[in-house]
Amino acid sequence: MIIIVTGTNTDVGKTIATAALACQYRDAGYGVEVVKPAQTGDDSDIRDIEKLSGVAGREYAHYPEPLAPNIAARRAGMPQLELHATAERIRHLDAEDTVVLVEGAGGLLVRMADTWTLADLAVELAASLIVVTSTGLGSLNLAELTVMAARARGITVLGLIGGSLPTNPDLATRLNLTEFPVVTGVPLLGCLPENCGDCPPEHFKLIAQQITLPRSGQ
């Protein structure tokens, strides 16, 4: 089973949510593979996921500037990823009783290369999608737009994850948690508290239990 993890925007908590999903699927008895097709900037999302979940990951391209992957590759004079070759590498990881988690860059329509987006990769792989969303004011619109864009391409959306829930959420945030399933038509699988990526791995694995694994084919 291949699941692509995207966000409603950048910096909404995709990496932490991917680590939580890796913990949960492993604890449910699945083999887990994690892929970050394109990383940009100095950070390493795969390293963070490995630290928090203990699940090893793969990164296919790393571009130096923190920009959209196609622009970062162009500016660095580096080769851009090719859709079919990237899909084939991911497809080879898929196996019975294995979950392949593919973390995107930014949102669903961010260009991984000049000619394709994460949505195109999901279609190519016939993969399902989990959307990591912000939770504050304005988040309902972003979540609904992302789900609508995915469904327009025939992509199954398994659910939403709130990527960084404040310790003391304001009124808009509290109401959004109830409204997310209403406006998007997909379940809210849970929320991860802000800054939980700074927790020791043992503590993070307990926090990850706040995420309910989706039913395939939701």
C-alpha cells in the first residue's frame, strides 16, 4: 500500500505526521518504508523521521536552496526528478503487508519538477492521500481546496491530520476541528501537538497514538 502525505501548505507538520504514521503502521504489524522524493534546503526530513520513528527512509534528490523542488533544481543546475522513474523506484518498495509513506514538498500542486506535481505522482502510483493541515483561522478553506484538487484527479483522500495543534487553541481552531470533516467529507484522523517533534523518540511514539490509522479505500 502506497500513501502520499501532503500538506495544505509548507510548514504545517508533514514530516512529524509522517513520522507518527510510520510509528503507528509499524506498531500495527506492517513493514514501513518512508520516501522523500525531493528535499530542499539544509534540513533533512528523512533524518527527522528516522530519529522520531526509528524507521529508515530514502531521499532521491536534495537541492541546496529551500524552494520548490523544480526551482531549486533549476537554480542549482541539478537534474530534476523524472516522474515515471520516481514512481518506479517507489513502486519497487511496495509489498504485501508493507506501507510505503511518501512525503511530498509543500502542498499537493507544488512542482516536484517542471513537468509534474505530487498529485501527478499520486495518479501515476494509484496511491491514496493523507492531507496534513494547519488548524487555525483560514485552515478550513485550505483543507477543502486540497481535498477538492485531489478528488478532481481521481485521488482517494484517506483523511486529514492536524499537524501542529497549539497547547491552548483559540476559538477558531477548536471549531475547525469539528468542521474539517464537514467541509472536506473526509475524517480528521487526529492532531499532533505543536513542537512534539522535539520530544524524545520514546515520548513521541506515545503521542503518535493520537493518530487513528485510516481505513484503506475511505
